[in-house]
Amino acid sequence: MCHSVSAVLSEVTHSTITFSPMVQRISKTCLKPDIGTFVLFDGAFSGLVIINFSADAAMEVYTGYLTNMGIPPEELAKSYTSDEVGNVMGELMNQILGDFTSKVSRDLHTYITQSQPKMLTLNKMVKISINANLDKPKAHRVSFHTQNNNMFYMELAMDNTHFLQMDSFEPRENVNPDQILEDYKPTNKSVPAQNPEPTKSEKDEAADLLAELGI
């Protein structure tokens, strides 16, 4: 999950997003100021992912993402409380979970599905706990740094699950649609069909016909 957060946000903002090598064990997960986003996933195992952004971190990610898409700076929201900032954070959370579920499917040969991400803008006095109905959940927190050294935190709660490998297997190949299209491009350009030259007998028949018609 940490690699999905770092990879997706680094790619969409064209900046460097890093995470701490230390993982904190926490008693429970909760949404915290300034912007909290969360999403539930279910399937082979269940869990809850929360990312709590500071205002500065949220604005840096938001600005980098839309600027990278070609949006002029003067058209961007100026405050983290803007609905547009919240919508972008929710969209990025969706991309992060999509990357994570893809890796789970490819590397572990199992499947999970995700809910629609939700976002809340919170003031300094509010914390919200999310009841995910997990079985004896274990919760952890990891801190992230943006390129401008703004911090945000990811919290992950999961069922108390252990994976036991029964047989050896290889991770599935990572399918790249762009590479598939490139491989199936025709190697030789198609040559337009040329009309064959008429034979001598065909030319004679055409001449006789024109003569009969007086042309």
C-alpha cells in the first residue's frame, strides 16, 4: 500500500513522494485535520485505508496534479477547503486503491474490491472514527513527505489475517495495454491495390465497341 501511495502520487504530480521506513502500531484509525480521505476494501481480506493530509500537503498535491494536466495556475483553487480540492483528493485515493488492488491480484493471485472514496474537510477540533466492522483489526500508520517536505499520513486497518502459501506460484505478468497495441502494429505499410493493365484482346474489344458506336 505504501508503494502504491508513493508511486501514484509521484507519477501524477511529477514530484517525489517518499514514506518513512518506520511503521507505527496504533489502537484505531480516524480522520484528522485538515483533509481526511478514506476507502473500504473487501474480498479475500477486508480493510480500511485513511489518508490524512495537512492543508499544505493537500494543496501541493492538488496543484501538482492539475498543473501536470495542463490546467493554468490562475484557474486552480486557492484554499484547501474548496470542493475541487476535496474532489481531486478523492480521485487520487481511487487511483491509489486501484493500483493496490491490481498488485494484490497480480502478486498474490487473489482479489479485493473497493468502495467509493470519501473525503472530509476537518477543523483542528474534530476527529472521526470509522467503524469498518473488521474482525479483530490491526491498525498501523505511516508518514509520507512531499517534495516540499509537507507531511501527510496513511492509516491502514485490516482483518487479523495470515497468508499461508500452499504451493509455489509466480506473480502474474503485468499487462501493459500500450505495449500490446505497439506489438500488434503492422510492420509493413499497406500498399494500395493497383489496377492491372488491360490485355491486348481487351483493348481490341474496347476499340471494336467504340467503332460500332461511331465514337
